[in-house]
Amino acid sequence: MSDKKNNPDSLGEQELLGSFYEAPKNSHMASKDSGRDRKKTSSIDRANANNGSLSNKKRDISALIYILRLLIILILLVVGFFLTVQGIRLYQERLLVERPQKIPSAVMSEVPLMDSTAFTSEESLDFFKNQCVQWQDEETNLRAARELIKREYLDKALQRCNYVLSLNPSNREALELIADLYTRIDRQVEAINAYVRLLNLDYKQIAVQEKLIESLYFHEDYQAVVHLSGWYYEKAMFNERVHYLLFHSYKKLDRMDEALEIANRILKASPDFQEI
């Protein structure tokens, strides 16, 4: 046994056999190195028994840094894409704005006047000129009437409105002003006439209908209040003011059953209405 260990020929044979089978020359040293590598790898990946974290903290921190860098790059790419799209859109809008526009002709097309509207005589031209002067006169006096009402010069405002109505009896603004003025100075008959003339121009004016009912009540024409309220509620919805006037009109006419019915309707809408 001792001879084989110390014999150089036997050592040569071992090396030859090892090279033939592609084994390391010193298998004892190779086994030690592989064991050390396995121990190193397992020590890197093995969890720490104390706190459960990995033992190689530098590797974990570097991995987190790479992940954060990747996220930042993705965010920058998304923001850059968004800004690029916005820039393209703004550039297109600017091109549309700066595109030279073709100026249309001052005269678009010729439309021949009809024979009935052609001003072929001096009389028609004079009529048109006079009408323009009258419209301007009406507007001037209505503007003055509004200023006089602001300063509480009601009589002078009435004079202006009456002058406008003498020029144009269908002037709606003048009728509205004069009806309110007559109501304020307690001249109910004139106010009623003005509201009736307004309704003749447009009977669908709900606000004018309400004012007419109120003027009739203050004029103590309670029967007219009842009839007009029935016509009013054919189109309008519930109105507490109109119901209140209708309630008192039924009382004045000694029609207590209808008055109680109207009172119940008012109390449904306003339970705290002390007078009702």
C-alpha cells in the first residue's frame, strides 16, 4: 500500500486516468471549492433568522433602485408622448387660425325688390321718412317717461306715455308703463282699460292677466274677478295671490262654500297663512 502511494508511476497513471475522464486533477480540492460555492450561494439567498430579511441587503437595494429607474423612465415616456400629442394639436389649431381666409364680397348677391315694396314714388319715400321720425319720437318719449318714473314724477310720465299712445295706440311698452302708473295712483278704471288693451295684443300674457285680476278686485268688481280667474286657470298653474283675491271675492259675494274650498287650497300650499 505504501509503495503505491509513494510510487511516481502510480501518480502518473492517476493523472492520466483523470484527464481521460475529464475529471479534475485534484478531486479533493475540487470538492472543497464546490462546497464553498454552494455555501456562499446558500448564504446569500438564505433568510436571516433574526428579522426574516435577506442577508444581502446591498443586492436588494440595488434591485429596488433599478425598478425605480425603470418606473421613472416609463413615466417620462408617457409624459413625453402626451406633450407631443398636445403640441401637435396646438400646432394644427395654429395652422387653422393662421390660414389665410378668403374675404367675401361686400355684395353677396343681388335680390330684386318686389313691385309692392319698391319705393317708386315720392309719396312712399315721404311715408317711410315720416315713419322713421315717429319711431324715433316714440322711443325718446318712452325713455323720458322711464326717467320721470324713477324720480317719482308720475303725472309727467303719464303725459309722455299718453303722447306715445296718441302716435301709436298699439305701443306695448307704453301700455305697460301707463297701466302700472294708473295702478300706482289708484285709477283702476284706466288701469283695467290698459291691461285689456295689452291682452288684445297678446292674450297669453300670464303676468298681465294677474294684474288685470288684481285691478278688478281693487275696483270692487268681484264677479269679474271670479269669471276672469276661471279663464286664467285654464292655462296657468296655482297662484297664491290669485287664489287669495278669489277667496275674498267669494266672501264679498256671500258664496261661502266656494270661499272655503279656495281657503283649503291655499292652506295646502301655505299652512301658516294666518289670515286664511
